[in-house]
Amino acid sequence: MAKRVEGVTERILECAKEEFLEKGYENASLRAIAEKANSSKGAIYIRYADKASLFKTLVEPASEGLIELIQRVQGGFNELPDDEQRYRSEEFSNIGFSQIVEYIYDNFDAFKLLLACSDNEIYTEFIHKLVHLDVSCTFKFIEASGND
């Protein structure tokens, strides 16, 4: 088994971020990433199965964290009694929006990367999760507010 050299993973991730931002997902090259990191494609493949795995490592913690944050905010709102939901919807929207914006800024590089590389399945899955979450919460609110 090959011995891992300290700092290589961090260099690969930093160079991958730069490559994806500069060229987009489809045009990003593992060879170019390896060269910029003063490493080899083999060093990348030891750590990541493919380009998608490398990209996921860069964006998934932040994107999944955002999904979890939205679920918590919406879950807290959905637990309120129906009449209280109608009364406090604007308050929860403002608080939730502020938390989401703060989270995105705290993880700005990952979201910038995700949006810059919207030409891949990982981005599509992320957007699908966001839309599903929003639609689900909207339907629950419509029911709670007595609208049809």
C-alpha cells in the first residue's frame, strides 16, 4: 500500500477548487489538478474514486449542512399550532432567511463552487433537494392555514 504524504490531500483539494472554479465541472481536468498540486493523478485516485467524488468532497458538507438547516427551520415552524403558523409566518421567514444567508456566507467558497459548476449531477441533486423541501413545507403551510 502506498504511503500518503502529509499535505498532499490539502493541496489536491485547494487546486481542485481552483480548477473547478476556473473551468467548470465538465472542463476541469484531474491531470491539471495533479500538476498544480505537484502530485499525480494516482495520488488523486488513491483518495477519490473519480472527479465526482473529488468535487463532492469540496461541496457536499456545506450543501448538506444547508439542507439540514432549512429542515430544522421549517421543522420548527411546522411544529407550531396551525393558528400560530399563520400569525408567525413572517417572523419565521425573516429569522430563517437570516440564518440561511449567514450559513451560505460562512461556507461561501463551497457554494460559489457549487453554483460555478452547475453543469453536473451533484448540483442537480442539490437543487432537487431544495425544491422538494420547499414544496413540502409550502403544502404543509397551505394545509395549516386552511387554504385549498
